[in-house]
Amino acid sequence: MATAPRILLYRSDGRTAEWGAAFANAYPQAQCVTWTGGAADCDYAVIWAPPAALVTALQDVKAIFLMGAGVDAILQFGAALPPAPIIRLGDAGMGLQMAEYVLHAVLRYFRRFDEYDRQLRLGVWKPLAPHAREDFTVGVLGLGQLGTRVIDALRPFGFPLRGWSRSSKTIEGVDCFGGIAQLDDFLRGTRILICLLPLTPDTDHLLGRARLSLLAQGGFVVNVARGAHLDDNALLALIREGHLAGATLDVFRAEPLPLDHAFWGEPRVTITPHISALTIVDEAVRQIAGKMHALARGETVADVVDRTRGY
């Protein structure tokens, strides 16, 4: 291939300037270009949430790199996708952020800081009995790179840990479950559920009322994956009925979350604006540039999306 590849940058929000500046530092030989409609004259595309017209324009590209770890926004185009490999972003600093976010949520519920915050707003001074650590089982739904990073962060705190993945895995010190046949067993007894699944047709609406009801009495949900995994109405109903004690949600079916959504009015639901693991642009570009060099040498690279699995 040419020694000076052309890299097309596209984000649905138009924020490509910092990506271009990062490529100028990490891969100064490359030429970054933007798409203005029509044919895409480039060797590689580095994109996020592209429109259908751009996907069609990329039929001759050598590889498509995503600006994040999620792949549902690109795989929705199915057979219209070009044959080139689609390569998602690896960790690039997101694993540590995700571990921080989840650990904060778990400890907040375990130490009952959510309840103290509500007492504070009512002017109530009342110490609460601590939760029993051995009864505070944390279940991680999804054991990919981010899921295993979260489990590693939780280990030092002594919570009983369990994990579920599409195929069976073995992780030391973790009670592992695999396959849809074992999902209900995973959920039963889980006190705080952490959702880190990729969004695929099989996981869309996975957590409806029946499955959420299997969580332990007084349980919690932390969703940092995709809003479409979760039945919003079922979650709210179970909280208001007293089966679940609360939820921390970073992702939603519609983003930004509409102001008339019932989550805003439920004090036991904590909302954050999809910030659990933000892309660190310089780290991401260094990773992508390294993979571009590897492909140019004819080498294989990590994080190639398996289209049949959906991640």
C-alpha cells in the first residue's frame, strides 16, 4: 500500500478536529480527510455512528476502525457493510474508567451512601446498619475485556463474585455461568447486577421483568452497556414495588434521556450521561495507528469484529 495512507475521519457529532490532531502526532505520514458525500477516497476509515450513505461509500476501503468499543451502530447495516475488516477500539484507557465507575456504584450501595444522601436531603440524622458483605453478591453480566477488568477491581473488597458470558469461562475466585440456559441461575441470588454486555439481537431487551425479578430482594442494577438491554418500565416497577432498591444507569434507549422520562422523577435511580468510559483520543489514535502499521506489514491485529456474533 502507499507509504502515506489516506484516513477518512467521521463522527456523527462532527468532532473530528482532535482526532486529526492526534493522528498528526501518532502517524504524521498519513493524510486525514473528511467525507463530504459521494465516494470515499481513502485507504482506512476511522468512524463513529456513520450514516448509511457513508457505509455505502466505503466499499473499497482496506479496513474500518471504530472510535469506541461498541459495534451495534455499525453492524445495524448488515449486508450493506463493505467486506473490509471492522476493528473496534480495544481498552485505550476505557477499562480503568469503567472499573472506577462500577466500583463507585457498588461501594455506594454497599455502604448505603445512596440512602444517606436521601436522608441528608430530608435533614435526617440516622446511622444505618451495614450490609453483610457475604450477602452482597456482585454479578457481572459480560466477561469480555471490560468485564474482567471490573472483576479485577472488585476482588480486593471481598464481595462474592459471579459472572455470566455467552460461552463458559473459568476465572479464579469467580462463580462463572455460561450460555442462556444458565442465565437465570446467574441472576438468582445476585444482589448487584453489573451489565457489560455487547448489544446484539440476542441481548436486546434481555433484562425484562421476569429476569430482573430473579435478583435478590433489595438488589440493584448498574447498566453501563446499552440502554436496549433493559426494560425501563419493568425496572421502575420493581423499584417502586420494593423488590429492587435502586439502579445506576449510564446508558439509555434514547440519548440524551428525554426530560419526560420517568427515570428523572425516581430518586432511587441515579442517572449519568453516558460517561462511564469515555474515549481518550490520544490513546485511541496511538492504538489505531499501530494496527494500521501492522496491517500494512501483513500482520493480524486484535479486536476485529466477528459479524456473526455481533461483537
